Amino acid sequence: QLQLVESGGGLVQPGGSLTLSCAASGFTLDWYAIGWFRQAPGKEREGVSCLSSSGTSSNYSDSVKGRFTISRDTAKNTVYLQMNDLKPEDTAVYYCAAWPLLNRRCVLTSAGYQYWGQGTQVTISS
């Protein structure tokens, strides 16, 4: 059974850092693009970053470019989102999702992502 489990969320002061993890089971990352999305209360879900199935191509939203970095550890079948210089507007529930998109550049629209984790809360506040 294909499953994604996010972890690493929490409460951080503005300017701080967090690393989110997305542990995949039931499939190998080599066959799926992985995306990170977030949803704040009262707002639409937003694509934050994604990594291609090859692990060689990534994409970031303008709101996080230069502050967030997506990466993966294929041995652990886990994708990470390193978040630096966090701002109050980064507060949201963060989700990872998988798309069976082989060897193509990933995108930050949610339509193609078939499998979703349960989410992890990130709160940026002083």
C-alpha cells in the first residue's frame, strides 16, 4: 500500500528554520515526482516545491524560492524540505504528495498528484 507520512513540523520563531520529512512506503521515489504543498486557514492549497522522479530537477514557488530547499535520500525513501528564514506567512499545514511522473519536470499544481500524506503543522510566530 502506497503511503506518505510527513513529520518535522512545529512552532518556530520568525527567521528560524525547520526541516520537514516525507517518508514514502509501498513505492520507490525513482518512479514518482514528489511535491510539497501547504494550506493556511481560509486559503487555497499552494504548491511550494517539487522534485522530479530522477531527483535532478526541482521547482519552487516564488514565495519560497531562495529560502526552501527540496532534497531526497533514496536509501531512506524520504524527501525533505529544508525551510530557512521562516516568516509568519509560511504558517500552514504542509503536505507531501506523489505523482507517477517519470523523468519529466514536475509542476506545482496539485492535479497530477495522486497520493497524499496527512500533513504536518508549521507555525511561525514570536
